[in-house]
Amino acid sequence: MSNFSNKPMYKINTQILRVPNHYEDMTAQATLSGITVLKNGKFKQRHGGSKLLIQKPREGLILRSKDEDERKRLLDLKQLKKRKKQNNGTTVQNSQNTRHYSINKKEVSHRIKNYVNQMSGEKKLYFWTITFPPNTSDDTAFICFNKWLTRLRKEKMLNSYLWITERQDGKRLNDDTKTPTNTIHFHIAIHQRICVKKANRFMRACLFTCIDNKEIVYSREAAKNYNGVDIAKDRKTKRVINFAKQKKAKSLTNYLTKYISKNNGKFTHLAWHSSRDYSNLIIAVRLTESEYLTCGIKNYISEAKPIENEWFTFFRWKGEPPKDLLKYLAHINQVAMSLLPNNKN
């Protein structure tokens, strides 16, 4: 398979692959999962995934002026606080007026895998779970979680992350009433080691505030023993799992399947969000029909059980994605990371 990076370039550092001429329709998309071939229509941009980057013919990759994801997250949080204030801490659900959010499963999985793929040196990926006292309202849990994240960032303990929301399946019982609880909790992907004792202490501080404000029916004594911030460990060895290690690739796939692919919940706040560098990731490269037929990538796809409809056909890889594709996505995402203001030297 020919290397993606040997195509004509305008600027080698930020263009990588040239923008096709207007008459060269891009009809194939390569990701770490497989190839999508359009039957009708065409892709508008050479790369897919990033909400922050655009590619111009003679300028290469450039950063957008505004971070729309962050703006939407802050707006959602502002509206949430306003709603709690209006209802004196009790949220009134109106199914007709309340907006609901769900997890974009494909995008979340692709972002996590691409973040790991672009890392140089020792790769790290840890999964944490953050739970709350039974019957904590969604609004309260969401605000507590955001305060906790803010504290970790201020303490320089957290840089890159992606989190998702999940609702209890009803098997967990309320300690007082012994009835099922559907309290939400969060899973968060982190790429650095964090002191679990500090993480729990910061969350306990959030819980104390909620107890004092009567937002949680929970005693301060019980909150002192809170230990709901936990990191994924191997069931047999009880050691913390670094999912970025090559030998843990199957464990990563299983984790993403269990906690993301099977998560069909709908929530009244953002169901997932990430740090700005995650939002900057490119998760797909689009090819013209000529490039698709001549670059040799078709030799790597499995034609067994494709996913097909009237608009496209999706083929999975026979095994691992082509090495040239992995290298290309790693390289262009390293370029994308370098364009972020905080990452510039």
C-alpha cells in the first residue's frame, strides 16, 4: 500500500494531503474501523472528525476561531444551573420542551483510539468511574462532576480526557429503602496517573456542599467515607490497567463495547464531552475514487458481511488497520495537536 504522505503538498507541515480539485469527488473514507464507500454524494472535506480544524488549499490545516463544543458545554451548564435555581433545587421534567442528548458511539470510540494512536513514547490510557450516592438527581450529579473536573484541572492533575454518562441498570439498591436506583455515573478516559485519594477527596468536598444545600439526601458522616472515584483494575491481579499497551488492545475493545457501544441512554445534559485536544483529533481521511483504486488500500478490507444501505457500503479491515493509515493518522493528529495554542512552543 502506498504511503498517504507521498501525495503532492502545498505545505508539508500542515497540508499533508493536497485538497482535491473541485472535479475530483471524494467518495471513500478510511478510519481505524474500516472503509466507507459512498454510493451517492461525496465528502466535502479531506479529513473528518475535528470540530476545530479546517483545511484550505493553499494554507493547509488552520484552527477555527471559536471552539463550538466548549461553547455548547458552557451554555448547557449555564441553563442547567438556571433551571435548578428556578425550581429551588428540584428539576421539573417536561418531555416536550426538554432537550435530550445521547452518546455518539462511533465518534467517541474513534477519538479514544486515535488519541492513543498519535501518542509518542510510552502510551497511557486509564479508565475511571465516578459514582454518586443513590438517587442523586441528574442535575446535581452533572454539576458535581463538572466542579470535580474543574478542580483537577486547576490542580494541574488533568490535561487530556474524554468522558461519557451512563445510568445505573437498576441492580444497585438504595441503602435506605432497598429499592432500585437509576442514578447516573460517569466513565472518563485519562492519559496520566492521578492520585486516587486526592480525586476522592475533591469529590467529597463537592458532596459536602450539595448536602449543605440540601441537594442530596445524604449524611455528612456517610460522605466522609465516600470512595466513588475508582480506576479500572485487572480482576485477577488487582493492578491498574493501562489500556494503551499493545497487549491490552483486546481489553480496550471490550471496554469500549461494554461501556460505550451498549450505552443507549438519553440524558437532559451532554452525554459526553472531552478536552480541547480530543476535539481537535482527525479520525478519518477521505479519498477520491482514483486514490481509492490505486493506493492499494482495497487489499486490506474484508468483503465478508459488509454493512450496506442505499447511501453507502462499509467494509471492515481484515485484521489490524493498514500500517500506513495508522502512521498517517498519527502524524496528522500530531500536527493537529501542535496547532492548539497551549501546545505551541
